[in-house]
Amino acid sequence: MSIELFRNDHHACLMFTDLIEDHGEAVQANQFLVVDHGCGAIIDPGGNLAFNELFLATSRYFTPQNLDYIIASHADPDIIAALDRWLTSTRAQLVISRVWERFAPHFTKVGKTDGRVIGVPDAGGKLPLGQSELWLLPAHFLHSEGNFHFYDPVSRILFTGDLGVSMMSGAEAARPVTHLKSHIPRMEGFHRRYMVSNKILRLWVRMARQLDIAMLVPQHGAPISGAAAIRDFLDWIDTLACGIDLFDDRAYQLPTARIDPVTRHTGAPLRAVGG
Ligand SMILES: [Fe+2]
Ligand SMILES: [Fe+2]
């Protein structure tokens, strides 16, 4: 089921939260479609689990064969593992960090990416979409080394990839969060392990505070909506210790624990793990 985050006569932002609901071992993930004056971009389309449903759902709003862009915040499997199928089924170009430009072809059959990859420099840029544009904002090391967030100036939505992520079901992810405090426990473990350092968070917050943001929408879990919750989120990550801030020599000892192949797979759904 798609959720309309924004719609006017010429512009729409759609979110899909439950396309991989039947796959208990895979972390919940959101996919996005932005349409402006009949031109479309899919943001973080995901892997093979999401492809069929997303392609079908997209066709209700847009002719998938005419998709302009597949935009990837970074190169993780939950972002572009189905790249081969998207490039086969559409004429879209892949928009991805230059850091990952030459790695993305490993997701596809030989030659499929030829002439179809827009490598974004570290400074980002503004990508034309219909009569509007999407801003490609630097978000490196949040968490990936070559990482972008996407700001839509029409809807004032900021798509933040793995920043702002919360762990929950697809149904829960469909309901925007407007009060941050009670939401922090669902974000904290992920951010402490998957974000690289507080220095990077602070640099990003300084940039993000210059934007007029109506909604901050992550790739896992619920959107954060409204001025108060967004302000509180920026304040929270501005002082959050994470990643290498929390690692010291205790984390780099020769291992002693035995990894048992029998218990490695329990069949239990993953919880505070994503990426
Ligand atoms: Fe992710
Ligand atoms: Fe990721």
C-alpha cells in the first residue's frame, strides 16, 4: 500500500512501507516515488524482495518504463540490490555517489549500466525532475562513506536514508511521529552503531538547519513530521555519541568465542539490526 506524503496538481511524493512484510528475516524498509509534471524518480528502491510490488504499485501512478531516475542514497543491498531488474524494466538512469559508481555494476549483468550511471560528486548538486529539482545533499558517513540525502523543495520533505531510522513494522512505519521523546528508544541502538561519529552528525545538523523541512523521512521506520519533532531530532543527534566515539581497544581483541553454525540461524526476526 502506498502512502501519499504530499500531493498537488503536478507533484506527488509516495512512500511504500510494507512491500517486504512477508519476509520476517529482512529488516523493514521504505521505498519512495517522487513525481513532478509526469516525470518520476524512485528513491532507494530496495532489493529483490520489494521489486515486484514496487514496480506494480508504481504503475498505478506512473508508467514505470518512463521512469527518469533510480536514486540511491548509498549502495547497500536494501537500497539497490534489485538494480538489474530496474535497469531491465525501465530506461531510468542510476543516480549514486561517485564513491560507489564503479561498484554498482556488480549488482547487474554485464553492460547493463553502460551510459546509465550519474556519479554524484561529494559536494552533491541539484537534479532536474520535471519542472522541479531534487537537491542531492552531502551525508557522507551517515552511515555510508559515499552517502546522499534528498530534499524536495516542493513538498519540503527531506529523505534521509539510514539517518532517522527506527525499528518497527511496516504498518507502524506508515504513521508519522510528531513527538520525538518517546520515539528515541526505537532509534537509539541503530544510530549508536550505524552512524560513524558525532563529528559527522554535528556537521550534517549545521547544514540541515538551513533547510525548511516539513517532514524528515528515513529508509526504515516512521517519518518524523512537524517543526517541533524535527527540531528535537536535530538537537538529539547533535550531541549523540556514536560509531567510533564508542569504540576503543576493547572492540579489537582477537576473538575467543565460538560461532556455532547451528545457532547462527534461529529463524527469529531481526530486531535492532538494519543498515
Ligand atoms: Fe538501510
Ligand atoms: Fe545502509
